[in-house]
Amino acid sequence: MIKIILLLFMVSIFLGCTNKIRTTTTTFYAPEHQQRGAIIVMSLDRQANNSLAFKHYQSKFNDKLKAQGYSIARSVEESDYIALVSYGIDHGKSSIISTPIVGQISGGTEYRSGTVYINGKKTTYSGFNYTMPVYGVVGSSTRTITRYTRAIAMDIVKTDSFKLKKPVKMYEVRAKSVGNCSVMLDVFDEMLEAMFTNFPNESGKAIVVAVDSDSNC
């Protein structure tokens, strides 16, 4: 019985320490948004499409889109839809936090000594005296924290309309989170998971999704 109690206690501590990435997602979609077909994921930054970093993120988008019923096209020519994606992180916003330091300001055990006159006779005394301690603010400490805003965006458009330079959007999805991680890679998986949770959600409504994370962001 004691082992079970200890196990439950350790589990509760572990769960209490689990970090979560909270992401706000907003989706807008057209009436015919349930149509599916072949899709290719491309970066809004054309120069990034051939980078190894984008290939890494592209595969993650592919997995999520396949789970929603799309097939992954090998080229624009073979696609019915194009998912135009972008992601990034800002330079952060710093703020100074002041924390009061609480300590004992009076009372407690005190050593006292002195001289008194009793019936005209001089008498010295010494000893310890105890009174209830009083606590208050004895100082403060300051620290600087920096919070970063991370964002992912995805627009799904019809390929034919994109070729005509008159893109017809099927979806607009935006995801944003704020935290102390300054590297997009550290939070990308959690934000993408939030982005596709209950996809496509309700059009025109912002929701907040908390996803467990091993990072301290």
C-alpha cells in the first residue's frame, strides 16, 4: 500500500512539472473546404524552398496534411492544392522583474545586559530574551526576462488559381505562441500539433491549445 502511495505521489510530481506550450490558433475557410486532393507544401519565401531547414519542416506539414485526407504531390504540376507556409520568431521583448526579499526585521532571541539599581545597590544583569519575531520586506532582487513571439502560418490555395496569379484560398490558418525559447525548432512540433488539433476548427474563431513539451519554453 505504501509503495502505491509513493508511486502516485511521484506521478503527481511528474505531471505537475510537465511543461506546456500554449498556442493560439485562428482558422478561416471557404464553404468548399472539405474538398481533398493532391497537395504540395511550399514556403512563401521562394529562396527557402530548397533549404535543408525547410525540407525538415515540410515533412512535418506533409504528415499532418496526410492525416487530414490529402495526398502529397511530388510537384506543383501534379498538385490540386498548394499549401503556402511561413514560420518565424521575433527578437523578443525584455522586461525587468523585481522580487521582494522577506526577512526578520525584529523580535526573536536577543541578548541583553546592563546595570540596574535595586534599593540603592548597583546590580548587573545579562541574559537572553525572546519575543515573537516580526517579518517584513528587507530588500529586493531584480532579474531580466525575455519573451519571444513565435508564429506559423499556412494558406491552402487551388493550384490552377495560383498559376493564374489569382489564388483562391481554401484555408487560412494562423498559430502564435509566446515564451522564453528563442529558437523556432524548440517549439515547432508543439505549435504544429496545436495548429492541427481538431482541424479545421470553427472558422473565424481563435482557440488556445496547450500541448505537452519536453522543452522549457
